[in-house]
Amino acid sequence: MKISVCLPVFGREKMLQQAIHSVLLQEHEDWEIVIRDDDPEHPVCDNSDVQKLFDFLGPRLKYVIESHVGTFSGVANGTVKYSTGEIIHIMGSDDVLAPSALYMVNQVFQEHYDSTTRGPMWAYGKTLSTKSHLQFDGTDGEPITYEHLLHRNSIGCPSVFWNRAIMNLVGKFDPRFKWAADYDMWLRFFECVPPVFINQELGIYRHHNDRMSVEQAKEIEREAKKVSFRHTQFKDILGRAHKRYAAKFDYDGEPIPAAHDDLG
């Protein structure tokens, strides 16, 4: 199955190159990289080494430069918009994929393909934490319940993968959330269908002082509490709204063709 690795970019050319290299080293070969550059004044392609890497990727790369969006959710939605794979993954340009991650993800989705009849599905695995030079700093990730996730986001974004069927049902990353849109999305996924836990390291999260999640730690925590409260108090209302949306529209806001009727 084709996997779209979606890379929102906010500069940091050196780490972006390492992120791309981690995709090139994967055993699974049916993939594409979709990059949306959020800085039209100083795009990463101005770096000659980055441009050489882009040239090497050829048709397996989609690179789009668009005006400042300024939030994770906005740029993430932009990358997904241009993706064509059956499986979607949002990868921070600060992070890298673990060895064999795409192979294992493809195996799991293939195993569930027939049983779900192309229905909604998502999966996550373990996330390695490292310092900027990939020095080991711990591992996170274990099977959790929806109730656990309601109180704490313990699913690392570098290790989450999903299919288009589930995004058709729950919609895009919510642009009202600047820092915790991924947490909101995992909860919406969970309300649709429980995830498959892959007991393997899939993504590597790199800690460094310039990372936005470090700079905005307090703001991220505040917004995560808001997301948790929203889903705790208004779960039924949100669920009915998503079902009504899914009955009429797909991810890009167009009517769902008859062939998609079995997704819900």
C-alpha cells in the first residue's frame, strides 16, 4: 500500500534532510513525500544540498510553497491535501522514521484490509525520544484506552498512521487548535474506531531547545487541557456532528461518490 509521508516545514534544513534520509532507508518502497513549506520568503529549496536531495527524489516528492499559515494544523492539512497514498503519516521535520517502520505499518494495514473492507483504521506504535544528535533518551508508547487518552495525550505523533477512510469520517486537523490539533485528532479517531497498537518503535522524536514544542510547552499544556475538556463534555454532540458531515462530504469537502458509501 502506498504511504504518504507528509512533512510540514518551518525551516531547519539540516534536520529536514535527515528526516528525508530516514524515509529513503525504509524497506517498504511504495511511498511518497509531501512537503509544504510555510516560508515563501526563505524556502528550504534555497539550500543547495536540500535542492539536490529534492532532485534525487524526483516524482516521489511533492513540494509546495505557500503563504504563512503559522500553525501545525494549517500546514498539516496542507500536506494531506496534496497526498495520494492510501496510508497517511504526519512527520515533523525535526523527527525521523525508525528503521523498518513503513514495512511494519504496511504489513499491519494489509492484514486488516480485508476484514475492514477499506473501512476506517488507524495505528500507532512506540516513539523513541532522543537528543538532537540521536542520543537515546527513552521510549514511550503502549496500548491505551479511550478514557486514558481523554486525560493525557500519550500517543506520539511520530508513530501514528491512518487511512483515508477515517479522515473522511472525522475531517481535517482542527485549525482552532494551534498546538494540540494532533491530540484532538487522535481523540476523534478513537471515537470512530479503536486504534491498532504496533509493538515496535516507528518514529523518533528529537528533543532540542529550538523545537516549538519546547518553546511553547506551557501553551501546549493549556491547549491540551482545553481539548480534553471539549471531548469529555461534548463527546455525543461532536460524534453526531461528525457522522452528519461524513454522510455528505469527503475530506476535501466534495460529495462522496457512491463507491465510498461503505466507509461509514
